[in-house]
Amino acid sequence: MGPQGGRTRPGAKRRGYAAADIPLYLLIDRQQGKATIFSEPRGDDYTHSASVSLGEDLPVPAPLEGALPTSDF
């Protein structure tokens, strides 16, 4: 949510995290039924992403590396 309870522009938070050089950004979209992880920030966006349907394991890249079960989302 943005200021005064309004929605932020789609992707604005992701771009802000990338610009701050946060290595990974996780997005859970319950309406679409998918989980997406963004990695390798460059400038104001991420250069890679991976998505799975909720209920599947999401591969997590470096620096964490592993798999994130998404069945509880």
C-alpha cells in the first residue's frame, strides 16, 4: 500500500529494492496463484526471475540458495 492507503504502482517496490542493491526480492501473488523471486539487481530492476505456481517449491538463487516451499502461501 502506498501513502494514504492507496496502492503503489506495480513494480515500484521491486525497482526500489533493486536500486538499493537488495540481492533477492520475493513476490507472492495470491490472486494469480504464483510466487516469483527476482535476483541479480542491476540499476533499478532485477535481471533474472523465476516463478512457480503456489504449492510448488520455488528455487532460490545465491546468496541464499535452496528451495522455498510455497504450499503455505
